[in-house]
Amino acid sequence: MRLHICAIGRIRKGPERALIEDYRQRFDRTGRALSLGPCLEHEVDDRKSTTSGDQGRLLERALPAGAYIIALDERGETLDSRSFAQLIAQQRDAGASDLAFVIGGADGLSPDIRAAAHRLLAFGPMVWPHMLARVMLCEQIYRAATILAGGPYHRD
């Protein structure tokens, strides 16, 4: 199952980009044996849209057809890392070809994207900058693969 991160904004070279690439590469190596991966990133240029509605239409175009959609939203449910890993495994085992995570811009996600999402997830009650949310998502995706593989990265 391919994983997709569809996000508003482009992250240029710097520490956030380095962390994202590191975790995505780690996931791709670990996930291969689990029928997971690759983890692809689809960046939507935020300069082309100014409202959450405009951004929502651009994000919709970035979503793979038929993907199971998980939107990151401050009003979403919070999961621990093991539950997050099980969510990914359940979609893989159900035969999903694509699992898409959606991260909005400064004004959040459009109501249309939230309505289209199969699940809404939050990284707790705090609001995070989209660059850090993307780094945290990539780390949790990699952590999920290590949990599913029975690796030592995750400790309870």
C-alpha cells in the first residue's frame, strides 16, 4: 500500500526537510517487507490559493483516486503510536492501494476535505505549524512500520 502526504506549502532545504526525507527513507526500507510504501509527498503551492476553500480544491487534485483519506485536523481524534500503526495495517489488510494523509495550511482544512476524509486525526489539542506537523507525521509513519515489523525503535 502506498502512503501519500498531501500538504499545503513547500518545505525547502533545511532541518525540517532533512528530517522528513530521513524518516521517509527509513519507512520505505522498513515498510517494503510489510507491503507498505513508498511514502510519497505531494506539496501544493500555497501561493496559488489564499483561502481554505481554494486550498481544499488544490488538495483534492493531489489525492490519489480511491485513497483512504486521513485528514490531520485539530478537532480530530488522538491515537497512540500502536493504534496509529494498527490503523495503517487495517487499511493495508483491507486491500487499500493508497492511504493519503492531508495537512492543511494556516487556516486549516476546508470543510469539503474534512467531509471527504475517512478519519480525522490530531496531534493533541495544540496547533502545530504545518512544517512540524509534516515532520511529526513522517516520524509516526516510520514508527508505525517499526511497530508492525516488531522492531526495537518503539518502546512502551
